[in-house]
Amino acid sequence: MLSEVLKAYNLELPQLSPNAVARLAVFEWAMRAEGCEGRADVFVALHDANCQPKPREGTDRVKRALAFGSANFQLRKEFQDAFPARAVNNKWYSRWDQEWFYASVGANSPLRSTNAHILYRREGVVTTSEGLLHSRISLLRRVAAKMSMRDLAEEFITLRLSPLARSWPEGLFQASGRADLDMRTPEEAIAAADRVVGTPTPEEQNQRLALAFALNAAASTAADRRMERLAEEKEALRREVLEETEKRRRAEASAAEAKEALASETARLRAELQASKDAEARQAKENEELRQWARDLESFVVANLGEATQSLTERAGLRPLLQPLAQMSQEVGNSELVSVLSEASGTELNIALERATLQQIVLARAAATSSEIEFNRLKRKVTTLQEALNGSEDKSPQLEERLLEEQRVKAIAKEALRMEQHAQEVLVSSIKELQVEQVVLRAKVDKLRVAETTELSTITYDMTKAKAKHKEVADETMDTLRGVLEYFGTVWPSTSSATDKALGQKLKMIPATAKMMKGSGTHYGEFSGQVDRIRVLHHLEAIGVSITPMKGSMHVGFADEGLLQPPLDVALASEAFRATWKADCKAVVTTWINKARW
């Protein structure tokens, strides 16, 4: 990735500043944290390059702009919230970039340097797809919402890993079965990171607390949303289970009704089938009897048709059988029908008798045919009933299969409900743990806030007390200085303007005034001594005393009134010195007052 980024911006590795290399490393580590490798096209799409050459003065006292360590990368404004490389403290450790060095990569390496002038491109030349860019930016936003640049840097510093290395150590994240691991406690890891990037500043600590609170709030919000979603899913599942239960109950009721109807229909069909079989057997028996009777009658008619003309009364064997017929014939003979039929000839009567016999045969055959037709109809009805019975028996396994399917659905629903209840219990436990952690973090934050508030109150009280004390001392000192300067005839600012000055300005004025007063006092003492000596000499000359000590000379006393009333020339000299002092001192005081104001 590094060589492709350099090519896109037309840069070389020595031209990059240490911060630029650190930004590339953080980008690579952030992408690895989300399970993918960093891509040069994504980095170039997010950043612009800039260059700030560092002027250095050589041995010949000529300043030159150095090409190495001058190029840096700046995140574009539209992606400010997408990349976690936003350090609160730009200079974590004041001397870390002074220990920077470059390794030898070889003449054939794409990272080699040509020591050329910097001719970089502000916008890198790269082509990337919108979908890939959006997906990687979304991953970076996820990292930026949880970690800062310092957090990411501390991770690979603690692992003693360079994210921009050509290859990473094998089994870096696999700790099982390895004896060569360098175990560290969290305190040791934090100390190792602090040695490189320095102790976290208050701004970085506040940023970490803000990220922790944001993550906690996001977790609570996500947990609440998940609870709501689980409650909705639970309610939907409950309704679905109730619906499935109601459907199953209805299906069971329908199956029971269908079974009862099927059993009733089966019993009815079996009864009808048995009745049909019985009727068929009776009809077959009757038909067989009719057929036998018809065959016997037909044989009898055929055998006795030629003897039909003989008198039936001459046959002795038939008399017992014909006695009832004779009685009936006598009764019929007594009726008008006999008188009518007696008028017909015997041949006609025999023909009528034969016709009646044939009619009986035809009627017997018609009855047999009708019986066969009825038998076939009953047989078809029995077949239909048998098919209906078989169909009902075929439906019974389907109903049983449907009932088993509903039971399986019910079991699956129960298992899903149990798993959902277990997931809900796990979620409730996680929420409780998060709430406990939230309470602990809130307690820590409150403790830190109380400690900081107490410390701040103490510092404020001490500073207020010290300020009042210093103000009092400054006022006393200023009053003393004012009196001294007024004694020497120096003009002092008005009381209102001196009072309105800030304490810092007053404190600046005090040492300058003290220094000036010391020098002025020395100077004034020298002139005062000279004036006093002149006054003494003039007084001695006025009273006629020689200044050369001699034996027997009179004692010169200094309690003379002449010392209190010096001669005119001495007084004029003293006044001239005083006027000169006032003019010089005024200019000096004006100078240091102006300096104190700035």
C-alpha cells in the first residue's frame, strides 16, 4: 500500500514527515481491525497532500529548504467523521520525531529514493469504485465511533508491530500452544505505549470518556431496540403459535368430524353393501328359480303341445291336479264369460290356451331379464359403494399425515419459543451487565468530577487568597513607590488610573521601579553628597576657617545655624540639581511605565 500511495502523490518515502507515516500506519491498522487490508485508492480518496519544507542553516550560514520530512497528508473536509486519525494532542511526545530514521530498502525497492526535489500532487491520481469507497468508509466510521488515533497507535505499539511492514508475523493473534509469547499486564502495556506517545493529556482523557459514554449510550439504545424487537418478535411468535394452535384445534376437530363421518359413511356403506349382497343373493335365487320354472314350463309346453287337442278330462293322472281347476271352471262356467266362450269353437280355445301358455313363458323370461337388470344395477351400486369405501380409507392416511405435520409444526414452534426465551434471558443478562458497568463508570466519573471540582475549588480559593494578598502587597508597594517618587519630585499617575491597572501590570511595574529607584537613589546620593560637601566648604569659607587642619585651629562644629541657612550660591546649585533630577527622573519613569503597559 505504501508504494502505491507514494506513486499516487508523486512522493518518495524520505519526503514524508513522521506524522504522515504514522497516519498511514493508523489507517492500515484501522482497516485490519475491521477484517480487511488497507487500500491505497481508498486512502488517496480520503486525503490531500501538502508540503511544508523546513528551512535549515548550514555551516556556511545559508538557509536552505530541506526536501525530506516535509510532506504530510490532510483529511478532506467531507470525510472528517470517517477516519479516526484525529489526535487531540498533535505532539504526543516532544522528541519522538527527532529519533526518526530511515532504513536501507535496496536499489530495486519501489520505496527507494532518488533525492529529487519535491514535485508532489495535492490530489492523488487514483481510480476507485463508489461501492468500494462507501463500504470502506462505513468500516472506518465504525472504528472512529469506538476508538481514537491514540487508541489505535497504542495497540500496535503494545504489540511491537509495524502495520506498514511487508508481512506480519505468523500466528500473531493465536496464543494457544505457544511458549515464546511475551506476556504483559495491562499496566505494563500502558506504560510501554506511554513511553512512545506520552501520558494522555486531559483532552485525550475527556475524549476517551466521551467515546465510552457514547458507546454505552449506543449499547443501551441498541439493547433497548433489540428488546423491543424481541418483544415484537415474541408477540408475533405468540400470535403465530396461537394461530397454529387454533388451526391445529380446528384441524383436529375437522379430522375428528371427518373420522366420525367417514366411520358413519363406512358403516352405512358396509350395511348397504351387505344388504345389496343379501338382496343380490335373494334375487339370484329367485332368478334361478324363475329360470328353472321357465325351463320346466318350456319343456312341458314343447312336450305336450301336440296333445293339446285331446280332452284334458280323459287323462286320469291329471284329475287330482285339475280338480281345483274344474271347480274354478265350473264357477267360471256359471258366469257369463263361459256362455260367451262356449260359443267359440274348440280350435279357437286351444289356440287361446297355447297363446296363454306362451305368454306365461314370455312373462317368465321378461321377469328373469328384469331381475338380471336389477342385479346388475345393484352390482354397480355395490361397486360404487366399495370405491367410496376405498376412497375414504385412502383419505384416512392423509388426515393422519396432516395431523402429524401439525404436531411437528407445534414442536418446532415450541422449540423456537424456547430458544427465543433463552436468547431473551441472555440479552437481559447482558443488559444487566451493561447497566452494572454503566453504574461503575458513572460512579468513577462522578468520583473524578468530585475530585476535580474539589481540587479546582481549592486551587481557586488559594489563587483568590494569593491574589488578594499580592494585590494588597502591590498596593502597599505602589503607595510606597509613589511616596518615594513624589519625594524626589517625580510625577506619578493619578490614583484612578493606578487603581484600574491589572495586578499583573502592577507586579511588572514593581521590579522595574525598584531597579530604577536603586540606580536613581545611588545617583541622587552621589549628587547630594557633593552638594553637601560644597555647602560645608562654603560655610567654612564664610566664617573664615581654613580647610587645612593646623595645630591650634579651632574646632569646626556642624551645629551652626549656617548649615541650616546655606549661602545663596549653594542654594542655587542645590535647586539646579533638583530641577535636573526632576527632568531626568520624569523621563525615566515615563519609559518604564510604557514598558510595563506592554
